[in-house]
Amino acid sequence: MKKIVVLTGAGMSAESGLRTFRDSNGLWEEYPVEQVATHEGFVRDPLLVNNFYNMMRHKSDGCEPNEGHRLVAQLENDYDVTVVTQNVDNLHERAGSTKIIHLHGELMKVCSSNDPYDERYIRQLTPDDCEVKPGEKAGDGSLLRPFIVFFGEAVPMIEPAAEAVTKADILIVIGTSLNVYPAAGLLGYAPATTPIYLIDPNPVNVRDSQRITVIQKGASEGMKELTEILKSQA
């Protein structure tokens, strides 16, 4: 069975109603990165940071996977699919994808602020219980924090993601500007013979144009077109 790796960014979830961070009217215009998405910001004001992610969880709870998410999940009927996502939402899971690497963490999880990757203290939240309360602590006695990779922190899942890309027979990139590293560097791990399909409604600066097929559409319409392309090649 051929292996497909799907790399997704904020544009994948935008159709589901989740605001992107970087675009105009993005969340970073309203909430400065250094306040809500850095270790220093958390140390300075953990209540502000946890309240921000509490708000994000409530907003994401009202969003549903879009057709793009569902079409990605349906690829598993014919391919061995790994989704590598820069998104922290769980829309890929809810759409039915089964192998997902979250590069930047997971919104519906919380962890120890002393050691975010100590699995003993990583907790899955539910839609009915998705808030971190003021002063709430992890099992090691440290304050709970979002299980999110803050700016300036290492991205521990980049290595398994790169490993997956090295084995890809087909690489699909959806809804990412390819400006955010280290995720943008993943394309460099694809074998030279691996075709790359890039789905994004906005112009993207493509360096290897001979190898990359650009579908300038949103996630859902782009995945519809790509599904037909893949069927014709099967």
C-alpha cells in the first residue's frame, strides 16, 4: 500500500470556522504572541495564558471537521496515510484520520509546567470539562499549562514527522504558507521521486515548481480535485 503524508496548516481548519493566527485579522493581532504563547508569558501570567486557551477550547468545540478533513481521512481507504499537522485542534481526529502527528501540541490536552512531556501528567480534556481553573495543578505539583509548543520551545515531534516524510510515496501540503519552521523544512525530507501536491487558495512561493503541483483552492475544493487526480492515477 502506497504511503501518503499530508502536512496541514491553519488553512486546513479555517473553513471550519477556526481563525488563523497569522493572517490579517488573525489571533496574533488581538493577543500578542509574547503574552499567550511563550514560556516567559506563562511564567509572568499563567492565569492569562490558561484563560486564553480555555477560550480557544470553547471556540473549537463549536467547530466541525470540513469536507477537506473528511476527504483526507477517506484516503485511508486506499493508502497508508500519516497526517502531520501544525494545528492544535482535533478536527483531523474527529473526521476519522487515525495516524496524526501534532507538531505544535494539542489544544484539548494539558500538562505539567515543570515538564510538559512527562506522560504521567498529560491529561486529556473533554468538551464538558475543558477549562483549567485558576491555580489548578498537575500531579507533580506544578501549575497546569496547555499542552502546546510555545514559541522558542523545541518541537519534539519534528523528528517522527521527518521520518514519515522520508518514506512518503506522495506528499500533500494543505493550508500552510510554508514560512513556519521547522515544519516548512519537512518538504526537504521527501524522496526526489515523490510528487508533491500543494493546496492553498493564496499564492505560495514554490521553489521546486517542476516537482510541485499547485492547486490554488481552499482545503475542501482542493481535496476534491486532488482525490480525482489520485483516482485517475490509480
